[in-house]
Amino acid sequence: MSASTGNGRRPPTPQSGPAADTPADTPSGTERMLTGLLTESHLMALEQIPAWAGRYAGHAGLEEVLIYLADLQQNVLRLLTGPGAPGTPDHPQELRIDTTLAGRAFQEVRILAKQDAGEDVRWWWVPLLDGTERLGVLRIRAPGAGDAMRHLASLLALLIVSKRPYSDTYARLVRTQPMHVAAEMQWTLMPPLTFVDHRVAIAAIMEPAYTVGGDAFDYALAGETVHLGLFDAMGHDVSAGLTASLAMAACRNQRRQNTDLVATSQAVERVLIEEFGRSTRFVTAVLADLDTATGMLTWVNRGHHPPVVIRGSRWTTTLSCPPTHPMGLDLGLPITLCREQLEPGDRVLFYSDGIIEARNAQGQEFGLARFADFIIRRAADGLPVPETLRRLVHSVLDYNDGHLQDDATVLLTEWHGPADRQMQM
């Protein structure tokens, strides 16, 4: 049976070069490319994106388009294929992020080019970004750089993100090994690993990606407030995953009713006790709100490691706040709401014990000082926040000989400053 699109048509045969009736590299050519893809997108499955991209890219003078998506751990870039997509025998199916030009474009979030000897056209590696979330890169064959390839990358990123929630093809492509059931559940609930606007940047990472059990992170925006949460449930199995998932769902339920942090943590505890009983299953957590207009950070600590603030490229302080008992133990200890005034450029690190307690072959812990120093050094290198966390996790894994005994999660938030300040910059 021939593959067909949702409207009964077969996926298009990719064309190279511009359409005959539209000059290349003209605004009308770019417009035809984008509007054509938008029109087809409503009935387009993820597997059909490469073929339609190849079909319409020709209107803008882009001779060949290949889509590479980053795997879950951001180690490799994998080629997205599908019916009617360009032939791939001459193109690698997988590219290492740390050792290739494509990977460099992904890491540094910038367009890079390679020109074959004796040819006028070039291969361009163009980052695929949904906002600031790095999805992968495009490989585009074209005579020169132009806005058309940037616009194409932006639109394809939006299409991929809109199709991936119900695409097993996407899940299979970005996985390099089987995933544990607990991890399957956790990743389904997690928000995107990256978010940036004019006031705040948020990035997260979670390992071991395929067997994570009790860790979870969360964030959400409501007007000028950013809600943040990091959870660490007892254990490292499906039960731990269920506990963390229930805690995060209860937290979301309360904050969407505009409940304050103290009452939210109390409500989470009640839900855990109702489901599991007292002292059976518990969760440590830090729940926080950041007022992005003023930089005021408020938080409660439910038996978790205190957050760290990095200011001016140095480790400034650990945010001390009287901790109370983990949610689920019902010890009746008082809950303290704490506050810290951030300065523009401050980075706040929330983390689980798997980061700082990872041990090398000699039994030495990675430690909080090494953790903070790594973040500071990579910031001095000018790396994007998501790339800093990607390299951090790889460093922790290397330190621990590639295997973590506990979940390791980091949620990093950087406050840029008030919006009026950003408009003046």
C-alpha cells in the first residue's frame, strides 16, 4: 500500500532547486515556501515533514533539506526520515554532537557551513529551535546563507514540536536504548528542558535519562510569576516514580488554584498520605516563586538540599531556609516561607543529591563546590545555559565512570532583570 497524507495525497517527491515560476532567494519564494508548509501542516504527520520540507524548500532556492534531531541525552543527532523523503544512502544516519560540525552548530546555536572542494554550493548546518529549546539541526544545501533557511528552521521546529506529543516515531528516534517504565512516566510529565523570555531563562537536565525514577522538575509561568519545583521521591523504582508524579501533579493542581507555597506543600503532603499512608512514601522538594518584575524569590524547603545562587561569575551563597520534614512524613514541623532579592544576571540552582553525591572510583563525591565551579566556568566561556547543563551531566557521568547510582537532576533559573531594563539594552 502506498503511503499517503491525511488528505488522501501521497507524500510529495522532493524537488531540488527553486520552482520554475518563482525566482530563487526572493521574498516571494520564501513566502511560498512557508505558506505552502503551513497549508500542508494541518494534516501532516511527523514522518511526512522531511518530504514536504524538501518539496517547498525549492521555492526559496534551498536545494536539499535534511532534518537531524538530538537524542534524549543530547549525545547524537539522528536523521528523521519518512515516505517521500530525500534518499539517504550518502548521508549519515547519526552524527556525534561532540565531534562534528553539525554538533558544533547545535552546541553553539549558530549556523555553520561546509563547502566541498570544487563546488560553488555549500552545506549549511542550521540549528532547529523551538523558542530556545534545541531540537536538532537542519542540513541545507544552498549557494549562500539567507533568511530563507532561518525561517524554514523556525517553522520546521514548530511543526516538529506540535507533532511529537502523539508520535511514537519521534520517541523511537530520540532514544538510543530501551527506557524503564518509571522513566517513561516521568518524561511524559516533564515540561520542556529549556525556556527563555526577556526576563528569565530556565534550563533543566535529568539523568540517568532511561532509568530515572524518583526525581522530577517543574516550572510554569503565570503573568509575572515563574513557579519552580524540584522533587526527589524516596527510592529509585516505579513506586518512586509514582510518588514523584503524584507530588508534582498535586503541586500543579494547587498552584493553578492560586494557592500559596506553604499551603501548596501542605496539600501535596495530604495527597501523599491519603494515597500511601503516613511515613510510607515521602518526597523532598523545593517549591519556589520568582517575581520576574522585581527579582524577589520566595521558596519553601521540604527536607531538600538548599538552592545555590551564582552572582557575578562566582558562587555567592547557599540559600539557607529552615527546612521542614519531607512531604509525606507528617511530622508536624513548622513550614517557613523564605525570601531572597536577586540581582540581574543571578543564576539559581536547584539540584538533587545525585549530582553532588556521585562518586568516582576512589569513593570521592563530585561535591557542591565542584558543581558550582563547573557552572561558573562554563558561564565564563559564554556557553548557552542548556549547553552548560548538557556538559555538566556529561562531566558528572564521566566522574562516576558512566553510571549513576541515584537520579541526578538540575533546574537552573537565570533572572535577566526587569522588563523595562531589558527593553533599554
